[in-house]
Amino acid sequence: MFTDRLKQFCLAVAVCVLSFAAISSAQVPSSNHVFVLMEENHSYSQVVGSPNMPYLNSLIQQYGLATNYDANSHYSLPNYFWITTGKYLTLNDGTTAVFNVDNVVRQMLSAGKTWKAYEESIPSEGYTGGTVEPYEKNHNPFSYLSDVVNSSQANNMVPFTQFATDIANNDLPNFGWIGPNGTHNGHNAGLPTMDAWLKANLPQLLSSPAFQPGGDGLLIITFDESVDSDCAPLASCPKLPENGGGGHVATVLIGPNVKKGFQSSTFYQHPSVLRTALMALGINSAPGAAATAPLMTDFFSATTTGCTGTGTNQTVTICSPANGTTMGTTAVEVSAVANDSKPVSFTQVYIDGVKKYEVMGGKVDTTLTLASGTRRITVQAYDGIYFKSTIYVTVP
């Protein structure tokens, strides 16, 4: 067995080279400028590949598309809260309540970050009143948050005309919300109107330094909900409004660090956008369900983790996850390195005593889906004899 493995190891030149390279893994790259743009009321199948959306589909081809992304609710407002607070707050699109809950603005202020909501057709800077068409209050979640209402923070809700000015003056916030009005977001008009608005207003942002090669900008375009007959991930729709599922929607990630032409089949919902945006801005905590929502790491190019061995001869260093960690998702990245004075022929990963992964050489970087509960992760290497290291993690 050992002889066969050693022959395979030595003949596979590319694998031999990779086994001595630095471990690479996908993570959310740091960013100084993250934007979320919310569209309205269209299903994934209506948007992706549609001849009525040539501009957005050109961005999909260039950047990243989430193919398995469901909204959380029907109708609009609860989805806006899911993506800004990580919580279900109300199904009432006509509410005038003010909500004192943790949210993206509170996170920005706690971290010393800047934010703005660029709301098209809002009557004035800082306006917290009701709908004045084509501005629709229930499409502006910030106008319901206690951190914003009756506070100077309200002045960060600005007319969309300020967007071009801030780009030109290199004065973009760390977190930016882009809210097209009811005509341009797909709510009151069709897809061609929506696409024309995107084509007219996004190129200036995407040509700014943050979105050029070497920049760190990130733009996430998604839809609040699908059509009323689509309540995915529910199998069928209950009476609307409801909070079981808002249907299958298109979500696009755009930026210089996003994999080109990438499509992700990972299941995501709105709290993942919130958590990913905060993580990109260096904020490791997230409100509500976003605290444990899957990070959208698969959209980003692998980066060197710097996992290096510091132990003595014939020891294994597990760099990720850390021992005792409570994971945020069932998908667990395992990275490790064998420390040895002799060539390591292969390394294995065991979960609760069952082998789940094996690679030639002495370095491991893989993602495994683990069952909920306390899991024992053992990484074992072989150089003629076996040596290993074990950690424990809790999986939700």
C-alpha cells in the first residue's frame, strides 16, 4: 500500500509541487466599499438569460451568480429587514413602526465605518416620512430603524443624485445602499426599464478605482422577492403575506475579487448578503440570523492562508478550524500541514473516526459538510509511520 502511494506521489509532478505550496482557501476579501442594490418582484427565471435584461446578464457573465438563492418572505418590507437586520420584524408593508433592533447601521457606527442609503426620488435628505411616488417608503428599510429615525444619521439617507457626486469626489461610504425608485426597480415597470436604469447608473461606479484591478470594491445586486406564486424554499405558497420563503431570485456579486464567470449552487438567503457585506468590511459580528448565515466565500478567488507548521518532527498543525470553534455553517473548511523532516506521502482527514478526505503530500485544504453536533476532526499524515492531530468543533 505504501509503495503504491509513494509511486503515485512521485509520478504526479504537479501534485508534488502543490503539496509544498502555500495552502490556498477562499475567504471574503477585505473591502473599503461594499454596496447592496435591491431590485423588486421578479423570479430567477425571469431575469437570468432574459433578452429583456442584456446589461445585467452581461454582468452575470463577467462576475458571479448565485443560482440557488431564495428570498425569505412575501411581501417586500420583511425582505428588506432580513437583509439589513437579519430578522423577521413584520409582514405589514404599510407599518409606520420604528424598530429598535441590531442592524447594519448600528454595526457600521460601532465599527467606526461610514454608510449612506442612496434612495432615488426620496423627497429630501433625511426624509423619514411615508411614500411619495415613485419613492416608496417600504423599499427603504433605514427609514424604520431607531438608529436612523430622529437622529442625525437620517441625513445619510440621500437622493440618488448624490451617488454620482460621491463617485466623482472619491467620497463613497464604506457601506452603500442603492435603492432605485418604484419605476426603476421592477416594481411598477418592466425588466427593460430596470435594465436600462442599471446600464445608465452602474458603469460610473464600476469604472471607479475601487472596482478596477487591484481594487477592493464589492457590489451585490439582488431582488427582494420573486413572483407571488413562488415561495421557495417552501414547496407551495400559503396565504400571502408569509415569512416561509420569498421565492427563487437572481443575486449577482460584482467586483475585482469576484471569480470571473462564476456560478454558485450553494443555498443562500438575504442574511448571507448581510453577513458577507459586514465581513468584507472587517466586522466579524452580524445581527440576527446573519450571525450564522453561510458566508458567500465561494465567489472569491483563493488566497494564501499562510498555514505553516510550527511543531516538531512528525506533528500535524491544524490551522482551520480552531479547536473548540462553534461553526456558522455545516460546510467546514479544514486546512492543515504536516511537519516532518522526511517527505510525507499522503495526509487524511477523519470525521468522528471515519475517513472523509485524502490528499497526496503533507498539506490539506478542503471543505467538508458535517452533521450537526460536536464533531471530532483528525488530520493524519504518513511518512512510513502515521502521526496525527485532533480537534473538536460544534456544528449547527
